[in-house]
Amino acid sequence: MNAQTTDPVPAPPTPGDSELLAIRRSKLEKLKELGHEPFGGRYDTTHSPGGLQEAFAEGLSVRVAGRVSARRDMGKTLFFDVSDIGGRMQCFLNAKNVPEEVFALFRDLIDLGDWLGVEGETFITKTGEPSIKVTALTVLSKALRPMPDKWHGVSDREIKYRQRYLDLMSNARSREVFLMRSRILAEIRRYLGNLDYLEVETPMLQGVAGGAAARPFETFHNALGQPFYLRIAPELYLKRLLVGGFTKVFELNRNFRNEGISRRHNPEFTMLEAYQAYGDFEVMADMVEDLICHLAETFCGTLKIEHKDEEGQVVRT
């Protein structure tokens, strides 16, 4: 960190956690005294935790980085897991294999939620668990607040949506939703590209709120001295591209509508809009139907869904 950089200031403690914060802050100060940079820096890795699990072989010299998600203290032997979005890897730390200061560093100053760089050699424990025999540790970031409960995660729905990072820490299902969404968007772009659609980006700030019947968000452009609107739809600009000579265009991007809000209705949302010259609504309807079927088969493996029939029985059609 350069001379102008200051340590991040955590949010004020909530009632009941001030003692825990004080303990972790004291560990933070001890790390600084020992010469460790507690808030980030470069760490080159050979594998991710999940990637190493998939490509595991004994006797590899590896460097991985991740969050400490579990630890088991057994005197002179410590087991802990480092995790990232793709998986976890167990690490084995023994007082005989590392200098005393390295062992003491983890034993006394590392908590669940901290980020570590781990260097060592892969092996399989007597119980058959792929692991890393640790030879060196690097503190990458010190967590000042505890992680959500390992088994129950974040149960408060309001916290889930307002502090999504807490939900992602403990909820594999939420992480999979994020990953699946990214894959689906990438596949939509690939699919339309194969149909010779050109992806474009049209203005987010528009002088006229058009393309849909919705209330816009209003703003003001200081340099131009005139009002603007966050777009409610990209339609008008996409059609101008057809006028310019492109025959197939689409945009997969954000739109903004200053209306109601709920778990299922967000004023800021992602929308696909596509246009094609020399076609009609049936051409576009067929394209969208084929796209949805393609996505369902690609990511769900089937076009069948489970639903309840008239008698309330779950059926698959």
C-alpha cells in the first residue's frame, strides 16, 4: 500500500458484536506489528480451490487462495478449508512442517472469514480427503466481522437482498443462480450471433423517453443544460440502426422504469430486445421460441416442466 492509502473503515458495530469486533481488531493490530499487510496485495496462484479439487493429483506443488471457511484445531495439527466461488480445498498445517511463527500465525490470529494464500504440496489424508500440506501462508485480508452461520446461512430475507454478499458466502444455491445467469446471458449472445444478429449498445441517457409506456427516471445534464431520462427501452435507437442499413440487431442491457417495486419487479432490469428487417411478427416469434427452447435444453436438459394439474397433482409435461 502506498503512503496515501488508509485502512478501510468498517461499518459501526451493531449491538452484541462489539466484543467480537474488538477481538478481531486486536488480531488485526498484531498482524501489522508482525509485518503482515492485512488488507490485500498480489498473490499468484497455480489453482483455485475448486479447480484443484477437479484436477487433483498427489505430489503437486501448488499455490491457492481463498476464504477460510472451516477449521479444526488438534493441538500441533490444524486442518482448515480455503474456499472460493468454485469450491473448497482442505489444508493440513502441522507444527513439524512449518516454522513456529507460521503455525502460531494461523493458530492465534486467523479466523473464519479471513482470506489466505496457501502454498504447499498435495496429498491424500488417511481418511481419503484430498489436501494440501501447508509450507507457507500469506494473509490476504483480515475479516473483522463473522461469517453467516455455516448451516443456516442468512435467514432474514431483507438482509439477503440488501446484503447479497452475506447470502453468497453461505448459500450455494444463490451462488449457482449468479453463475447460471451469466452462462445464460453468454449463450443468448452466442445464439443470436450465430443467426447473424449484431449486438449493439444504445444510449442509456435519452432526451425523449420513448419505446414503451412507462414513467422514466429524470436527471439533468449539466454540460448541455437540459433534462435527460434514463431509458425505459432501447427500441427507437435499435430501429434507427435498421434505417442505417443493418438487417439484424439486438441489445441485451439495462432498462429503468420509475414504477412499483417488489421481489419480482425491479425498477432496474435487464431486457433483450431484437429487430430484423424483411421479417414480421411470426419470424420474431419463431426466433424467440427457438431461443427459449434452446436455452431450456442447454441448461435444463429437457423441455418438460413440473406443474399442478386441475386436481392439484404435480405432473410433468
